[in-house]
Amino acid sequence: MRKQLTHLWDSMIHVVYPELCLACQDNLPIKGQYCCVQCHYRLPKTNFHQSKENEFTNRFFGRTPLQAGAALYHFTKGGRTQSLIHHLKYAHKPEIGTKLGRFYGAILKGSPHFQSIDVIVPVPLHPHKKKIRGYNQSDTFARGLSESMGLPWYRNGLKRNLYTATQTKKSRLERFKNVERVFQVGDRVKVEGKHILLVDDVLTTGATLEACAEALLELPNTKISMATIAIAKR
């Protein structure tokens, strides 16, 4: 009876104060969702998981040896994906990352290119930046992937040594210099010799992911694949 009353109360609150789709800002018909049905189908999915070589893996060609790489959505300024990422990072909505991770993890689990993954490791935030934001958005994505792929994730697999300035307005060369030698392996025992799925929110130049992969690939017999929520145009 109490559960029914709670559900009725939540429904009434949702009618008076409806939740909004985080991609288009329209009312959500069902409480607890992050985007409406229309946006779910209109968000620009990449389908990179279907191909061994794709736009994602091409970004790292000749730089980082990847086993596989994919992003869920294309990212364009002013688009639906940007709105989702903005709410994830700056509107204190970590649940978006977890939900997107669960959704994409189910897709990657069915891909032949992601079958040999052993562990999932998120790109870390510096403790100071994490304290300001309250969470690491890449870690929430990793957690969702872990749940749907049935794989362990280690939020401390990597550590960030230095506090670096935001990458948002930096050029490609500035981004690489900004993250040079910033990362180090955290819990070595849990990741050494494993096929690691390294995850982040958005792939732009690939500077951050490459720096993280470089630190992990110093471990013997370690392999790297990557996945992100979105990929931006060059």
C-alpha cells in the first residue's frame, strides 16, 4: 500500500513539475528517463561497433595500437548530443553517464570486436576537479558499461598526476602538450596483462585517451580498446 501511494505521489509531482528531455528540453512523458522517444531515435548514432576500422580507430592510426574503438554518438555544437554531455558534466546529473553506459554496453557486448575485454578503466579526473564537480563523468559511463557488459571496472586503474587546464578551447597541439606525462597506472595488479577498455566522455583530438593508453601500455602484455559516449568532428 505504501509503495502504491509513493508511486501515485511521484506521478502527481511529475504532472505538476515534469522532467525535461535533456537533449531537446521537451517534457518527458515517463519519469526517470533522460531523453524522449524521438530524441532516442534521432540522436546521431555512429554504429562504429560494427566495423573493426572506423573513424574512431583512424584517429589513433600510427599513434596508439588499438584492438577496437567506438563511440555511441556523433557530437556537433548545438546538437542533441552536446546537450546530453553538458547536463552530464555541468548540471550534476551523473545518472546520465550510467544510463548511457548501460545502453552502449549492451550494444558493445553483441559486437565481435569487443568480446575479449577483461576490465574497464575510465579516464581519471584530478582530485581537485573531481571535488568541484562531485564525480567523474567518465567513471559513471564506465560503471554503466560494467553493468551491462558483465565486466569489472576499476575507477583507480589510472591516476592523474597533475591538474591541467580545461581542454575545451585548446588547439590540437596544445591538447597534446597539456596532457603529456599526466597519467600513471594506479592499481597495477588489476590491469597488468589485461585487455583494457579505456573510456571517456568525448573523443576530440584523442590527446587525453592517447596519454592514458601510453601509461597503460607500459605494462607487459597489456592491450587497449577504447569507447566514448561521443566523437566530435575533426
